[in-house]
Amino acid sequence: MGFLSVLSCAHQSISSRLQPGEVAIDATVGTGADTLFLAQQVGKRGQVIGFDIQSEALTLAQARIRKHSESNKLGSISLLELSHARMAEAVPEGWVGKVGAIMFNLGYLPAEGADTSIITETMSTIAALEAALTLLRPRGIITIVLYPGHDGGAQEAGAVSRWASTLPVEQAQVVIYRQMQRETSPYLIGIEKK
């Protein structure tokens, strides 16, 4: 048995903290895997809001969620065709300081035939991370999966890593999970708000 993948590690970190009935955010919906995971974690009394700029991503996510919706164990899910940089203005006011987990899975839409030139952008990602910190409850968690191996990915990963490393320890604890031998391997940054 090997080490966990970065996605499995992100899910494991969140599952140990996110409670049934809480609210959560998927900052980058993609194919909906993280959205579905969050909805399962918060249960039928919880809520999840997901963001993506591509209608194709939201369509894929809706199909994935429909396959699992008959279980009645999913939280309420709202999918918005909107940049994650606008999450602070898009979530209900009552969510500020109450969100249990926020997931970021950066890069491009990992679907067959998707336009891989449409990627998450450094400026909007940093803006979204700043907003995420204000939305998070104490001991809430942000997970960020970064992909330095694609065009534009290394620049975004470097900027996000620098941003996270400068967070004051009084505000948050930051950890990294990464394969050290390959610079282009995906890696995970976890942030716990104090």
C-alpha cells in the first residue's frame, strides 16, 4: 500500500473535520467529484455551493450528482457559473465565519474533449483564497490541489504556495503534502483557520 493521492489526502483531511449539517464550498467544481464528496459529508441537513466558470463543468457535475441523489443522504447543492473569485459576494451573508470546508482543485477541466487552455488564473485564485479565509469558521479547513505540470500551472502553484507561506501563524496553520522527487507532480496545501 502506497501513500494517498493528493485528492484522497484532501478528502481525508476534510472528512475528519466537516460535520453533518454544516456548510461547505467547492471553489472549482470541475466534474463534480469534490462537490459530491462535500455533499455526502454534510449530509441531508447541510449545504454546498460550487463555483465554476464553465457551463460544461456544471453539466458534468450535475450528471454525477444525479447518479447519487437517490440515496437522500446528500446535502443541498447549488452550482453557480461564476468565478471562485466572487465567492464572498455569492454565498449567503450568514455563511461568513461559518463554512466548515472549502476545496480548490486548480488547473483545467479534466474531461475528455475539454478545452485545456481554460485554466484557473493566479489572480482570481488568490482573491478566492482571501475570501475563503473570511468565510471559514475557526478550525475550518481549506484544501488546495495544485498542478504545476501544465502550462500556467507552475506559476499559479508558486504564487499560491508563496501566499500560503506568508499567512500569520496566529491566523492559520498551513501544511503541504507533496512527492519530493518530481517538481511537476500535483501537491496539496492544507490550511486550518485558527
